[in-house]
Amino acid sequence: MSKRANWHLLQRGIVKRKQTRKAYYERQNILKGIFDNTEVICFLVEVTPDGEYVYRQVNAAFERQIGLSANDLCGKTLEEFYPEDKYNTREFIRSNYKRLLESGQTITFEEMVPFCGKEYWWLTQLSPLRDRKGRISHILGIVTPISDRKEYEEKLRQSEERFRSLFNDSPIPVWVEDFSEIKKRLEEIKASGVKDLKEYFSKRPELLQQCLRSIRLVDANQAAVNVYHLSSLEELLEKFSILYNPEVTENTLDEIICISNNKREFEGIAVNHKPDGERMFLNFKWVVAPGCETSYKKVFVSVIDITQRIKAEEDLRKSEERYHRLFENAVLGIFRSSLDGKNIEVNPAHARMFGYESPEEELSLAADIAHTLYADAGQFAKTLEKTLSSLTPIRSEILYRRKDGSLFNGIVHAWKVKDAAGNPLYIEGFIEDITHHKQTEALLERRFKEQMVLYAIASASTETSSEDALIAEATRIVTETFDYNDFGVLLLNEQDQTLYIHPSFHTTLPVEKWVKRVPLGKGITGRVAKTGKPIRCGNISQSNDYIVSHPNTRSELCVPIKVGGRVLGVIDSESPQENHFSESDERFITAVADQLATAITRVRLLKSLEEKIFERSRHLNALSEISAIASQPVELPQMLKASLEATLQAIHAKGGSIYLSQEETCHLEQRAKSGYIPESPVCIKYQKKIIKSGQMLYVPSLAPDTSPPASYLGIPICSKGKCVGVMSFFSHENHLYAEGDLALLDTIGKQIGAAVENALLRKQNEEIALMEERNRVARELHDAVTQSLYSASLIAKGAYHIAVEHQDTQLINYLKELGDISQQALKEMRQLIYELRPSTLATDGLEQALRKRLAFVEQHTGTEVKVQFDPSISLPLRIESGLYRIAQEALNNILKHSEATWVSVRLYRENRHIFLEIRDNGKGFNPKQQGGGGIGLQSMRERAANIEAQIFIQSRPGKGTRLLIRLPEDKR
């Protein structure tokens, strides 16, 4: 590049720097002019590297505003400018400078700086100024004085507080409401072509309500809150849209028209409602706030609650109407009369009281009060004089006369009415017909007597424990208090269903002449006892079922004495006057009957309780005695006899018996008896029924099977759930056993059953011991005697052969007889050993037991045996046991006496009977010559009877014997 070009470039750079410097100085001058001449205080603070703040420059506004020159501030630090910082101003300024340095941003704040005895409010803006390195080296402060503004704001605040205080503390409810929405709606309706808003809304009240509910509450004072009985303004603002529901009235329509015509104020009466729905009347006035004349954005509404005034006016109107209705419809006779005794005005009740058709008729016919309405004309004069001389209303009881001449008692309340000068003008008052009161007083007196009687009966019921004494005392109390000629109690005997008269019956006729017993359902008293409903007969001549007890009786009242649905008796009262008894008498006697029923029930319950306690003690004693008897080491018959007698004494029965069931034959055997025992086969039937069911059985009457008639009670004797016997008790016919007696007998039955079980166990133990002994004897006989007899028979047989060889006739006969005797003795010994051994009937059954027995006979005697059993026949153990014993006895007889060579035993069914047949081909016998047989045959007949079977014997000498046992099939 040439030197000329470089020169031109240098020349342009110099010119540009001069322009820049010139612009800089001009800008500096402008800023300095603003800095020096602005009314806003400006200052510059240097931030030294060591963190100190030094004021470097302030403008002239500082001197004008503060009164200090630049020299007073420039070059000074905060400590130097505020040497005494009693208001802590220095620390406040330092904290703001520090906040600026930390944020690096411009900050603005309001501050109050006390300076030289004055308080200055400043709006301060602090801006950071940075050097070339970016460090904040200076702080530019711009301060606008706002003390005047603060003073204005304080005055405004105080003014608002005063207004708010007046607003809130005003006793008059004041609202601030927003009518803008309703204003818009009304303008829209008018714009739609509606000319007459009043007619429009009159036909559309629901639309008017919608418009009214568009009014919004902006603010309200406490008095307004109180109008709606709310707790706070917030609650009112929240619920205003619901609460503000005014009724549509003519006044409401006028208010709507006023708003649509841009009226700025309105006054009227509104009908609104409280939260609980109660109506309230408000006298209100609203004024549109200045500046809101077009929008109706803010409307001041003041309200006065005139509900009480409206109610008072309404009450006054109603009171006048009530007074008029009272005068016209009062039951008291209201009158106004002149001082000379002439009626001026009367109400309808007064006319009716004296027997006139209307007030007009009374005024025309009974103008002279003294001679037409008073029974005694002189009494009127006294009453008038008393009324005029008294300063207060007078009250007198007067005897009046009706239009028809009849008299009645009345009480007059009268007072004089005076003019303005205090002179009497006329007499006013009312008359009360006290005829009913007189009757009420008599009724109250009767009620009092009735209460006293009921109280006295209640007291007597708590002081006596005797039913007879209680009834006698109640009868005495009633007859001494009230005039009842014939009065008393008839009690019901539930056994014979008759009423019997109680000895305390109060009568003018000797009790001996009264009917002693009245059947249930007969006569008035019997019918009341049966139905449980009272009967009041005004004329007994009209009653077909009246039983004459007193010849002078004309009327009768009878009420039942009952508890719940149970009738205990009746209270009967008779009078010689017709229609003597009223509803009041019936009500009173019913109350006496109810109280007497409760008392009698209590006495009977106490007596029953005492009897139950005595009965329980008696039962416990009986159980204790029977337990003691059962525990004694006595024979079973003695124990049963003693237990039976103790039981009879405990239950008061006339007699009884104890039957036990035989385990083998199930036959009932009488083991004890005491007292009266009727002989009747029906008793056996009942006993078997009890054995079968295991339940007690009561038969009220055994008639006509017994004489005299008796009742039967059977109690099962049980042990381990099995019925082993029956206790039978006999008493008079229809004898009733108490529930406790039945429980006692049930316990005694179980106790005796246990005792019987123990006795049977002892017997079984004895039988076991006996069986063991028999086995031992059988073994010894078999091992010793049988062998000896067998040896003797062999020796006799050998000797017999030797004697035959020597032909010693006499010795042969002796030896032959000895051999026969030995053989017979051996047979009998073997039979005895077999019988000593225990029977296998229980385990093997009848067929197998007989087969074993016959096999033994066949084996040891050489007798041929035939056995035939029907396999379809199944018999109870007790039947099999009986048949086995009979067969055993028959076989013994055959072996001992018949010399049979064969025996046949057959069990079969024929014609609904079971037969056991035993036949032999022995020498037979003549049953008639034998006199019915020996001990063996008699034993067989007894065993057959025990199983309810029949036994038949067919035999002839040399033709064998047939024994037949017949058992009905239904007896199995």
C-alpha cells in the first residue's frame, strides 16, 4: 500500500475518534445535565476492593431534598456519614448494598430513613456499575421521595378504616351488591320487544326469580349477617345465592321496573326467608354508587328488619278477629248490661245458656235481667252494688233461671266500664255454667275415695300372707267407703269348676241363705267367671240366667278377678235399685279386681313357694332314706319293701307295689307291696306297657275295673338304660301328682334300679361261685364216684359169670340185681354230672343245646335220639330258656321212669302257634291216676305259664308218652 493510502486511512481514524469523543462528551453532558437537574436524588457509591462503601458523587436534588451539600457526603464512608446510628440506618443500607453485590442485579425497595430528626420515605433503585474486568466497582442509586405519597396513603387507609368501622358497626344492615347482571338481562328482554315488563314478569314469576337470583353480593356488614342469623360474612357470601329468594310481590315488580328505567334509587318492602325457611319482612332502600350509574356494578342497599312490626300488625289483626270469634264462639256467656239492669249485648253462648234461640231473642224477651234471668231478683241488686263498689272484677256464684224455668248454678265475673271522667257507663262480664263443675267435683271426690281404697287394698296385700284375710280386708274397705248393699268375692274351685261364696261377703241377707255354689257358666257370676268379661245388668228381670240370691236385688254388677287369661274368681255387687251401677262403678270394681287378683296371686305364689320348699325337703328326705336303705346289706325283697313304703309316705299314695322282670322269662314278678292294691288284670297290661316303653304312665281312673275307683301311676325301674321293673302307685280317682312328685319318682325309680342291679350282680357273683363249686363237684364225682360205680358194675358182672358157672341161683339173682343197681346208679351219676355243668343255651341256642343234651343221653344211655327243628323259627332268649328247662325236665323223667329205647324232639309251626313235641316209646303212664303228675310235671306247668304257653300230656301204660308245649306265635 502507498504512503498516500496510509495517510488517508490514518486521517479517517483520527476523524472517527474525534467524532466518538465528541459524542461521548455530549452524552456525558446530557447525563450530567439529567444527573444535576433531575428532581430525583442520584448518588454514586464506590465499592472499594476491601469491601468499603464510599460516596463519590450526589446531585443537586440531594441538597434540595435533604438540605445537605455534596461536600457533606462525597468522600465519606457509611461509618463517617452515620457516626451515630441509633436507628440502625447504616446497617439497613449496608445490607441492601450487600444484597445488590450478591445478586449482581438492579434492586428496588421502599425505605424509611430517619435523618437529622426527620423521617424520609424513599423509593430506592440500586444499579451495579462494572469495570473492565467485570467487577462491580460502583453502585448508582436513584432515590425518589415518596413521603407525600405515604402520607396520602396513610390518610386514605385511616379514612377507609373509619368508613369500614362505620360500615361494619352500623346497626342498620348494609349490603354492597352487583346489579349489573340483572341490568343486562332486563335490557335484553326489552330489546327482544317486550314493552310492559310488569305484565311480562307477572305471567312469568319463575323468570323473575331467575333475574333476582342473578344479583351478586359484594360486601355486607355484620348487621346484614345477623339478619340471616349466620355466623360470618364468608358464610353469607357463600350462601347468598341460596338465601336471596324473595317472594314475588307488587313491590318486587316495581323494583324491576325501576332498574330497567335506570332509576338510581328505590325504596320498598321485600319478603325474604331465613335459612330455616322462616319468612322475614325487610324495608330496604338501594342507591347506585357514583360512577356505576350505567352498569349498576355497585349498589348500596340498606335494610331495616320490620318482621316484628309486620307480625305485630298481623297479630293485632288476628287478635281482633279472635276477639270477634271468641265473643261469637265462646263457651262462656259474655254480656254487657246497663246500670238499670237491662241487657245491651250478649253472645250466642249466653243465649244458649239461658235457653234462647239467639242473642236477639234473649235481648227482646229478657230485657229485665233481675226478673227473667235471676232466680232471686234481690240477688241481682246485691251483685250490681258489689260490682259498682269494687275496684276490681267481682266473682259470685248465682242461681240462674232459664227460659223454660229450670234453674242452674253459675259463676259470674263482672266489672264496671267507666268513661274518661271515671263515671261508670255499663257492666261487662261473663257467666260460667258450673253444673258440670259440680258434677266434676263429685266425680273427683269419688275418684279420691277410689284411689284411697285401692291404696288401702295395696297396703293390706303387703301386710298379710293369708288369702282369706286379704279378701276379707278388701271387702271391708270397699263396703265402708261406698254404699254397696251386697258386695263380696266368689272364688273359683278349679277341680269341680264351681264358684263358692267367700265368708267375708257383705250382705243385708244372712250368708246362709245365699247360694253356696254356682256352676261355671251358670248365672251372671258363673258366666263372668267362664268368659272373663264383666257384666253390668241394670234390670235382672230382663236376664234369663240370673240365679236368685237376694230377693230384693234389682241390678247387679259382676267383674272377673283374673291374672292374664286365668280367672281366679269374681267380685259381685247387687243393689235393690234398678240401673244402680254406672260405668264408673264398673271401672272402679274392675280396678279393685285387678289389684285383688295381683295380691291373691302373690299370696298363692308365696304359699306355693313354701309348699315347694317343704315338698323339696320331703323329697330330699325320701331320697336320703331310700339311699340309706339301698346301701344296707339286706336281701332284695326287704330293700324293695322298705323303699316302697318310704316312697308311699313321700307322695301320699294309698298303696303300691314293685314288680321286677325275670331276665330269663321276662315274666313280671311281684317283689314288694304295701297299702291298697286293687286287683285288676288291666294293671298287668299297664305294667307291661311301661316295661316296653320305659316311660311313666298315669291313668286318672281305673273304673270300672276297680272298686272303689282308683288312679294308677306306673314308674319304670331302670338300670343302665334298661327297664328292669315297674313301681305302681294307687290313689283316689283323678288324684293329681305334683310335678315335683313325678321328678322324685323318676329319681327313685333310677335309684331302685341301681339297687336291683347291684343285687342282681351280687346274685350273679353267688351263682358264679356256685357254678364253680358245681363244676368242682362234677369233676370229683366223675373222677372218683363214677369210676367206683363203673368198677363195681364190672366186678358185679364178673362175679355174675362165676356164679353162673357154679350155678348158684341165689347168688346169681343177687349179683344180677347188684349189676342192675350199679348200671342205674352209673346212669344217674352221669346225668347228675351233666346237669352240674353250666348250660350253653345263651351261646348255642335252643336247638344246639338240646342236641348236646340228647347226644349225651344217647352216648351214655344207649337211647336212640331223633331231633327235628324248623330253621325259620327264631325265639327270644326268655322263651328258649323256658322251653329248654321244660325239655330238660321231660328228658330226666324219661331216663328215670320210662325205660324208653328212643326219644323224639320236634319244634315246628302250625296254625299261628309254635309247638315243641317230646315223644318216647317207654312204658307210659295214666295221667289221671297220677293226679296230674309229680313234682317234675308241676315244675313244667309253672315254667310253661311263665312264658304264657300251654302244656299237654298224652300217655297210656305200655304206649309211651307225648308231651306238647303250645306257644302263640304273637307271644314270641
